[in-house]
Amino acid sequence: MRVILTPPTPPAAGALPVPPTPQTGEPAGVTWCRDIALAVADSLGTRYQHGYHQYVRRPERTTGRRGHRLCPEALFVGFTAAAHRVDIAVVWDQPHREPGFALTVNAAPVAFHAAGRPRTAPVLARAALHAIIVHAPAPDRVTRGEPATPPDRDTGPAPAATGAVIPVSGAQ
């Protein structure tokens, strides 16, 4: 599992909500985001809110040997749990290489480690939960209680990034 400490910026438009219950035919990224959001929110004794997902597709000219489009270029997901904003980016910078994962909690990058090839959803949920419980300052000081909203739907000022990386070790 490759960790990216400097998350890419999602596009300004195109984010879609993550419904609280599974929908027929929903993309895998929606289910994956909901699994992480539910794990974090349940551990905090709350519900997640304002879940969103956004796929960034590769240009049409990028096709595989059989003419089909390759994996997406990136997936951005996020949600709010107990007034803490959690954002995740999955980046396929090289289509035939494992993707990189970036995690931020309250706009602070979270460094995490997972040896081997673990399932990513539990690793990211545990790292986000650890960052919220152990390292995150009071949410009203960082996000002013604002929910995680996609960039094109943001109604208030973005949380100021501190530049500090929150370390999380042993998250497996």
C-alpha cells in the first residue's frame, strides 16, 4: 500500500453524494467510501454526514491493448464524522502500478503504514480514527464545525492546512 503524504487537489466540480444506504448499480468507490465512513462514525458513536465521491477519468486516448479505458486517474472521497472532516484520495499515477493513498483529517495529512497487501478500507478507517482520537485538535478550532463538502459545494472557507503530518504507526 503506497502512502502519499501530499494529497492532490480534487477538481472543483463533479463530486457526487454518497447515499447512507447501498443503491443498485452504484460504483465500487461509493461502497468503499461508505464502508470507511461507517467504520469511523460507528467507532465514534455517531453517524457520518456529507459523504461525497468523485472519479477523475483518464483521457479517452488512454486505452489498453483491447481498446478499453484503463483505470481512473484518481478517486476522491470524503465525509464528516463527529465534526471531523476526513478526505481520502486514491491516485493511479501509473495504470499498471498499485495506487497511492492520501488521507487527511481536518485538512492535516495523516501518515500511516500498512505492511504487505492489506485491505485498504480497514487500514484507512483505523488511521483516520486514530488521527481523530489521538492527534486531531478540537474540530471547531480547525474546521469551525463545517462539514466535509466537495469543493464545488463548499459554503464556507476551507480549513487552513497546518502543514504538519499526523503520524500513525501500526495501523493494519
